[in-house]
Amino acid sequence: PEWSWDRLPRTTALNSLKTLDAVWKDILSLPTGNFLFAHLIFPHSPFVSNPDCSIRKNVDTWRETKGLDKMASRKEKYRLYFDQVACLYTKLDYLFEKMQEQKIWQNSLIILQGDHGSRLSLTNPEISKDELTDNDLTDLYSTLFAVKFPGMSSAYSSERVPIDELLKAIVLNYGSLDELFSVTPSTPFVYLPDEESGTELTSVPYSPAE
């Protein structure tokens, strides 16, 4: 009989967890002057890992959810999500330590960028777009952008800045932290599905500083 994918959750995150190790190996063997780009679906749901990166034995916790409907469900899913984030930090710590051991950390440029938020909103944007709250938009679309320049000191900014402007600042002002932090903040926006036009530009009223 035809296989029903509804019987099992997606295994994207499980595959990506294994792929991380292969990507780390490629990074550590990358010749000087080259770069590597990887789109890793992790810590994306489904939530398959514990904080130490061991695999959860209860497959029911792997299930992906869009629009949780209940705050209790959202809090529980966030607990699982943060466990998976902790696993990713463990993996990144290992990579960065190995890069330092091999004396390639200091002169490397590293960019970490998320492409969306946790997606643990109480409202599903594909079904009830007009009912989205500020918290929903934050859950769905707030994301991370982190960069390490050779020789740069650590710093943090909570300004709302378009990711494409950050990438442009890195390319045009390589190594300049002042230039990176001087990118003009703007109102963030996303494209949501719309029955008439196909997409609708929607502002995201979110600021980490608040």
C-alpha cells in the first residue's frame, strides 16, 4: 500500500544533527582563502535532541506544530526548542575549540544567521493571518545574526536592522565593527500570504531592547 507520511514526524532536524558533524569536518579542512556555505535545518523543529545532543527516546515530542492554540503547549514546545538550541551551542563550542587548536580561529570570518523565528506561535499565519498578535510575529520571524571578524572584540546590539544591510556592511567594510553597528535601523517586515495579491507586506513590531 502507499506509504502515509502522516504516520511519522519529519526527520529534517535529525538529519541535520548528523550533517553538522560532516560540515564541521569540511570547515576544519578548508584551505586558506576559501569559504563554505551551509544551510542547516537545526535547531528547527521537530525537536529530536536533548541539550547534550542525545536523541529523545519519546518520538511523540518530535512532532512539528504550527499554531499551538494553547499557551501551555507553547511553553512546553519552547522547553524542547531551547534544549535543541543548547545542543547546537554544544556543537558550535566543539567547532570553535577545534578551530583554535588548529590556529585558524583568529583569521576566520564566521557568520551565523537564522532565516526565521521559532515558529512556536499560538496562531498559524497560513490559516489565521489577521489574528496574528505581536507575540506571534515575534515567535515566527525574529531571528539571530552573529558575526566574528578576525581580531574583533565581542559586542552586542539589539537594534532592528535588515539582514541584507548587515551582509552588505560586512562585504563593503570588512573587519570594521563600527561600520557594522552603524547600519541604519529600520522597521522590520515580513511577507504574509494574501488571497488577493498572493503576498502582503506586514510590519513586525518587535524590539529585543523593549
